Amino acid sequence: MKKLVKLIAILALVSLSQISVAGDPVEKKSEMKMDHAMGTMDESKMMEHLKIRQEEMLKMHDLSNKILAETDPNKKQALKDQQLELIKAEHIQMMSMHHPKMMKMDK
């Protein structure tokens, strides 16, 4: 069961790329945008992007582990809420990068 939960968490993280964690500057993300005409990213920017994604994934995994280990229902729910906010921020960031016109219409 633990492996299934971890697998689901990993799949959710992979499918929800470009998380913008509260407090992380958005400027970092905009510097790493791919050249859409060429579909490429220079290697240094790609490595920076991957390091940021790795840190974001580690934060999500840490929260998942804390949620699974927590026995107090109130604390467990608070951790779940915190994780949901991270997922939401990642989703908004991803949508703004891939569908900027749709994001402008929502405002």
C-alpha cells in the first residue's frame, strides 16, 4: 500500500511540472522558458530547471511522508492542506506557461 501511495505521488509530481512554491520568485521560472520556436533549452538553463524541479519533488515527498506518519487527524489535515496548496501552485504555474491566453481570460 505504501508503494502504491508513493507511486501515485510520483506520478502526480511528474504530471504537474513547474511548481511555483510559495516564496519562490517567479522570475526564476520565466528565465527557464523554452524557446518555443526551436523547442530547445540550453543545457545550463535545463540543469537549473531540473534542480528546481528536484527540490520541489523532494518537498512534495517530504510532505507525503509526514502525512502518512501523522496520527493526529487535525495535524494530518493541515499537512494535506499544505500539500494541496503546493499542487495548486504547480498547476497554476504549468497552465500559465502552456496556456497563457487562457490564464489571462480567467483574470
